[in-house]
Amino acid sequence: MTDPTADLHRLPDGLPVPEDDGAADHLQGVSVPAITLPSTSGQTVDLAGAARGTLVLYVYPATGVPGRPLPAGWDGIPGARGCTPQNCAFRDSAQDLADLGAAVFGLSAQSLAEQQEFSEREQVPYPLIHDGAFHLADELGLPGFEAGGQRYYRRLTFIASRGRIEKVFYPVFPPQENAADVVAWLRLNGT
């Protein structure tokens, strides 16, 4: 069991680095499916509708909850740890992404109540999307893993425009650098 008092904003040394297993190779050029999911804004999000413009969707396993231990073995799963730093980096880059014309959303299977608590605590200025039934995973064939008897998404980010996925970041490591990588790609390539 991971120390429940651990700083969730920093990654511990020695985390295993995820390797590209090809699980996201099929995504580039694929249409964003017409899936509507609940979000922390209290409204549903239509992913296909959001992708008519420029959509940045980062998918993550689960943010930590202060005082609650992480699932057993979490730090040994390549790419599992780092959801809080990744979310906070996107939060801190939200204005840059908006200036580039991108709508940003985070998506996880984590409970909506936990996502809402996290969003309020960390002052996330855009909706986090709840997909506990893994609808997006089923539609797009997104990679996942199991820990402690529970299913999670693997971390990945995609940029979509005009309804199609144009760029996929997978695997994402270190997670706190993902937002800067997305901003750099958008500045270079536009949409």
C-alpha cells in the first residue's frame, strides 16, 4: 500500500517508465465518436460536438485523494502514477490552450464525485468527464489496465479537429510535461 500522506503533486523517484505497446497506434485519423458523458460542470459533454473545433482530451487513470492510500502496487504499474501533476499542468496551461483555440477536457473512469472534489480542490477551469462504463474505451479501443480488482484507463492524450483525431500522445511520461507537449504541437501544427 502506498503512503496515504504522500504528496500527490510530485512523482516519487524510480517510477517505471511506460513503453509504447502500440495500443494507441490505430487512433490517428479516427473519427471522435458521438458519445455524451457527464462532467464536473454539471452538464454533459458531447465529444463529437467538441471535436468539430479543436479538442484536447487527456485520459488518465485516477487522481489521488488526500489521506486515502493508492491501490496496492500502483507505483509499480508503468504510467499509473501522476494524474494529479498531469491535471495541474493542463490547468496551468488552460489559457495557452484556449488562446490556441482548443477546448480542453480531462476524462477518467474515476467517480464523478471524486472528480468534482478534485476539480474544486485544484481549481480546474474546464470540465472533467466521467466515463465509469468505459464507453470511449469501447468505441475507440483505448488501452486500460486493472489494479486492485478495478479497471482503469491508461494515460493518453489526443488532439482532434474537424471531427477526427489528428495527434495522439501515448504513452505519456512524465505526465506533468504532457500539457506543454500539447501546447508545443498546437503552436507548430495548428488545427
